[in-house]
Amino acid sequence: MSLYLIRYSNDKFVVKADSSIDAIKLWIDEKNREEKEVYQSKRKFNPNDFSIERLGTYHGIMEAPE
């Protein structure tokens, strides 16, 4: 699995998925779930409003000790 950075307007989201298409689908599904909970509607996405970039695999994440 890879990590993808999705930029939508001024917001940034990191998504873990097998492909960029899967990452976009997961992100849209999550945004629609949030929209339905709050506004009882679906969000309309314009492909020109977002971008996606592969960051690498999740194995490359380094965490500082707590």
C-alpha cells in the first residue's frame, strides 16, 4: 500500500491505498459520509479542484517516541 496526498482547495488529506484511483474513491466516500452526517446531502466534486500525489509507502513513515 502507498500513501497519497490529496489537496482539495486549502485542505490536505493523506490516504493509504493500493492505487491513486482507490485513494480518490476512499477520500470521496469519506467526504460524502461526513457531508451526509452534517447536511444530509452529497458533495459534488470537481476534478479541477483537487490534486493527488504519491508520497511513498507507509513503511517509510518515521514516528517519534511519545
